Amino acid sequence: MEEQTKNNKGKGLVAILISVILLIIIAIGAIYYFKVYTNTEQIYKRLIDSSMKSYQETAQKEEYKTINAKIGANIEVDLEYNDEQTKKIVDLINALDIALNVQMDREDKKMLVKLESNYENDGLINANLYADVDKQKMYMNIEEIFDKYLEIDMDEETSKSLTEIFEITYTNEDKENSEKAINIMKEELKKVIKTEYCSKEKEEITIKDKKVKTSRNIISMTYEQLSEELITILTNLKDNQEYINCYKNPNDIEKTFEQLIENLESEKYSYKDLNVRFSIYTTGITQKVVKMDLEIEDEYEKIKLEINPIDKNNYEILLIDVNKNETIIKANIKSISDSESNCVIELNIPDLGKATLNLDISCTLNEEMEQFDNNNTMKIEELTEEESMKMLEKFTHTKLYEIINEFSGGLLNNTINSIDNNYELTEEDKI
């Protein structure tokens, strides 16, 4: 019985010891959570880490042979106006749709640029440009005016610029240098997150029409302080040979940093009354980021840039005049897939109205480039005067000509008539 009592006591001590250890672990965890993990400085440092990691992953995406990028754009304008000319301009803008397609083959050093435009859903003008760096040739075509591509010799500067684009590669050494440069920059940025700049306050905000209690993590600086911190970062990076040598043109990087430092030094006392405040709003145990904003304020004005994550692939960005309680710009950016996104930007024009820009953007890699018909070309110097006049004649029957002539008050028509007077097309060449 006595031995059993001892054993029970021993078990009791073990249980107490385990409980004490667990309490210590919980206490340490609580201290870490409330004093470190939720600390404003740590939140900003984690944001720098995640942002740099995201940038690095994007920069190191798979190598690609071809790229096919498309941008579709249209603008809707709703303005107050009192004159007929303004009405014509507004109606023209609202009736236009523009699409740009850029295709590149990096291995074969070829590029195709296609511009398509519509007016009231009817074709306005379709222009194409094809470049072949190896042949040192460019080919241009406007479908409504001429059915062939005009061949043009590529100038040295264009050839050099395109060659640099096509020959961009990302070797293992480049990846290592990029990772090294990002890590060095990351540590320099973290040094800016100082206790004297940081503060935290509770704030209730509205998310999807619901009131949400958040922790607002704030970094506040004067313009002079921000300038000094940026100068320190740039100086440290410029003087860090390990960082500078990560780039293929280290001398150019040094010169760029020197110029930036010089500009900051000359401007840092120019805005003595200007204050900058950056805020991250977090909720829950995991400190989920639900909003960010940047405020710039002086004694006369206060402008705020808000970033509101609507969901994983959808963001709302607002530029607000706080004193007037007016949204100047509202943008919604939505990622439809890995290769497609949509962006809607609303611009409020004081006392006039608003304009809305709608952009559809896509980018696919390693998709076969459209084939170019080399048999459908002619050298531009071989273009005869008769063929030039026939192109001009076709142009006068396009919607683009009609629009330009209307807005020029008939000036374009008078110019073309003066050319026609010096050259007469045969009846069969006329349209």
C-alpha cells in the first residue's frame, strides 16, 4: 500500500510538472503572439518577406520560346458639356474599341504586332507590323488600304533594341544573383521598420457592407524622414559590392543610385509639412490582411490610396481626396486565370463627370506564333506613284478618313484634293 501511495505521488508530480511545462509553453506562445507576431514591426517585416518572395517567384518563371500578349481596351465617358464639338469627341471615344496583340518568337527573333480598332462595332482600321531581326527587315500593312506588306530595312537602333529583348535569358547564375540581390535588398528594407515610426490602434472598418474590427498597424514618417531612410537604403546598396555585382551592368546601377540619392538630397527639405502614413489592417489570430492604405498629408490637403482585397483574385484600389470626401480614381483588378485578367478604372473629373477605362489583358507562353506570308510583300522603294495614289483613294473611303475629316473641318479632304489635282487615277483604279 505504501509503495502504491509513492507511485501515485510520483505520477502526481509528473502530471504537475507536465502541466507547468505546458503552461510555460502557452505563456511563451502568448507572449510571442502578442509581443512579437502581432507586433507592428514584425507585421511589416513579414510583408516585406512575402512581397519579395512573390516577386522572386514571378521573376523566375519558366523559360519560354514564344509569348502572345493581348490587350483589349474601351473607354466610356459621361461628361457634362455645352458645345457640339465636345459632344462629338465624347461620342467618338464611347464608340471606339481597340485591341493590341503582340507575338514574339525569341529563338527565331521574330515579332508580330497587330492593332485592331472598331467604331460602333464596325471595323475602323487594322494595322500589322512584322519584324525579322535575322533578315534585318520590317513589314508594314494597313488592311483597309493595301493588301500587301511593305518591306522596310530595319535601322541599327531598332535592330539592337529588338535583339536585346529576344536575347534575354535567365540562367542558373542569373537566378542565384537575383535571389542574392533580393535578399540583400530585403534586409535593407527591414532596417527602415523602426520602433519610433510604428504604432497600433483598433479600428472598425467596412468590408463587403459588414463592420469588421481590425488592428491598424501604422508606420508614420515626415517627408524628411522618409527621404533620409531612402537615401540610407540606396547608399548601402550602392556601396555593397556583393549586391552591385549581382547585375550584368554594375556601373550603370551605381550611376542610377547616385542620381537617385542626389535627387533625394536636393528635395528632402522641400516638403517640410508633408507627412506619410502607411497602414495595414489585420484581423483574427492569423493576422489576415484585409486592407492597406497610404496617406499623404500636409496642412492643406490629404490624399489616401486604399487597397482592398475583395477575394483571392480580386482587388479594389481607390484614390481619395479625404478633405473633400471624393473618390478621384477607382480601379478593380480581377485575375480570371493565370494568363488572363480584367481591369476597370473609373476616373472622376470634378464638375464634369467621369470616364471608365475597361482593359482585358492576357498573356500566354509557348504558343505557336502566327505564320507570316513572305510571298505577300513588296519593297517600299518599289511602290509606284500609281499604287500610292490608289492607296490614298482607298483611304478616302474608310471610316477613319471620315472621322478625321470631320474633326479637321474638311482640312484633310482639301489636302487630298490638292494631291488629286496633280495626279489623275484611271477609272478602273478608282473605287
